[in-house]
Amino acid sequence: MCGRWNAVRERHGFGYWTVREHDSPAVLGFCGIKPMTLAGLPILNLFYRLAPAAWGRGVATEAATTVAAWASAHAPDLPLIARVRPENLASRRVALRAGLRRAEHLDGEGCDGFDLIFASRLP
């Protein structure tokens, strides 16, 4: 997987970042963006995945909000979306706190299950 992540970074100049505590080298997870298409529309997919030890502490919200702001400043013409499993209430809250809103018309089967779509900057 890391090889694919590096290829995205090399091709586009951005990708996924490591999430760490401010004062620790311990890795808590990853957050970033990847160019994709959704319903024929070029988009940036906001990805966040953290270790259970980081859950419930606001780390995902801080990371996703930071990445969303970066995307807005560096790729303002591309919509930003997050694909969330329906049962993942915490991930839904993170997407909303990062400034994305529900885009029910884009919900559907992803590559590994049904996704609810949260988005910003849709045309």
C-alpha cells in the first residue's frame, strides 16, 4: 500500500501524511487526500485512519480539518469528498467537523462496500 501512496505523492505533489502527537514520534495513523473520480467527476478523496488508541481524542478531526484546509488552499477547483461507511458514526462526525456536508446523491457502492458521501466544493 505504501508504494501506491508514494506514487500518488510523486505524481501529484500531495498524498497521505503521517499523524503523530505534537510531542511524540509515535505514529497514530494517516490522513490525506488522493485524486479520484466519483460519478465521472474529478475529486479529492479525504482519507483518515487512526489507531484505536487515538479514537475519541479529537485527533482525527484535527487531522482531517488540517488536510481539508490544505486542499482548499492548494487545489480549490477540485471537490473534496469523504467516503464513510454508514455504521461509522465517528467518521461521519469527523467529516462534518472538517467542513464537508452530506451529498446523498453520490452515495453508492465503493470498491469494498457501500459508502455515504460527504463533500465540499461540489459544482
